[in-house]
Amino acid sequence: MPISITLIGGPTALIEIDGFRLLTDPTFDAPGAYQLPHVKLEKTIGPAMKADAIGPIDAVLLSHDQHSDNLDNSGREYLLKAKRALTTEAGAKRLGGHVEGLAPWATAHLKDRDGNTLTITATPARHGPAGIEPLSGDVIGFVVSSSRKDTSDVYISGDTTWFDGVAEVARRFRCGVVMPFAGAAQTRGPFHLTMDTNDTIETARAFPNAMIVPVHTEGWAHFRQNSEDLRKTFDVLGFGTRLRLLEPGVPTVVEAP
């Protein structure tokens, strides 16, 4: 079954799979600045679609709630209206309401009227180098698995660098679509907080049967690399046919290579 992905901006994407509609890290604010406790973030590009144009969704998959480039003011309002929202256990406590918390490797399930099921598995993520956890807080990614045998698993990395947790996801799941958060974010130190081109190549090698569909590569001043950097790197290293770059606002059917 085809999987359709619509990039809305930054980490926000609408994933349509087997009749289910999922939204990652909702960010719908216009460009502007956000003062966090330790850093100021600047959004440079607005969303390709407004929140009210998304239509009904079955669940929000929120990698973490601490940073405005993953959950902004409009995104918080959107969460209140969402049917279901899945995030970290700590994030669910902070957000309250109907938001559900998942530890890495825990699962949640969505079911439609025909009995089709999606299993959402939370995956480990590390938002920077080893030792960053007290500063960055908890983050998770997600693997979306359909009960239909002809639909590929989808891996959404969340804000993470390449580390053994991502490698373990690759060992446990045979994913046909992988969505790395790949803008090489850099704020407080001389290290990146999300995947750079090297990390994304390592991820492509770990998931040899997957189409790589990067998100969170543009739209913020603290990103050090973008989709064009990924394109050049993948082409030079012979992975070019496995990279699918999305045009914001355009639904794109993605299939495993």
C-alpha cells in the first residue's frame, strides 16, 4: 500500500498510511523568535499549510515538548484538539490532558472501523552527543507498523543524532521509509543536536531497504545543513537514488526502493 507524506515545515509532516493520518511534531507559527531557558531560537520560514487545512488526524506523534522548533505555540493549541497525542512520559506529564506518554520500545495502537491496526512503537533518541541528556531532556522517535502485510514500516527519528539506539531500531524493524530529522541543529556548543549528513548516511546504511525522506532540514536559523547538503552527499557516496526530498505542501507518495 502506498504511503503519502506531506511536509508542512520543519519537523511537521502529515503521514497517510492505510487510511490513517498521523502528524509529527506540530509547528504552525509564523516566522519569529523564541527565548528558551538557555538559548534563543529563530524560525525563518512559516508552514506550508495552516493547521485548519490539515483535516482530521488519528494521532499526533510528538518527539518532545521542550523545544519550540518541535512544538510551538500553535502546535500546543493543535494538541488540545487532536484525537490522540503520543510523546515521552515526561512530556505527557508536563502537557497533561489526553496526551499519552511512551517509554522507548513501548507501543500504542490505532484501529479503524474495518479492523485495520497501526502499531506505534516509541524508539530511543539522543538529542546530541553522549552526556547531553540532562540538558536536552527526554526525546523519542517512532516506528509505525501496519497490520497490512503489504505496507512498509515507517521510522520517524525525532530529534536525535546517530547512536546505538538508532542502530537498534534498524536491528529490530525492517523499515521501508525512514524520516531522519537532519538539519544538523547547533545551539550551545560546537556539536550538532540532530543528524548531519554523516549521521544520515549511517542511518541509510543501517536501513538498506529504506527510502530516506529527511525532514527538519530547513526553516530555523540554528540549522547548519540543509536538504541540498544531503543531496550532494548522497550523490557523491552513491546513495542518491535512495534519497527523497519533499516539496513543502505537496503530498508525495513514497515507496521503498
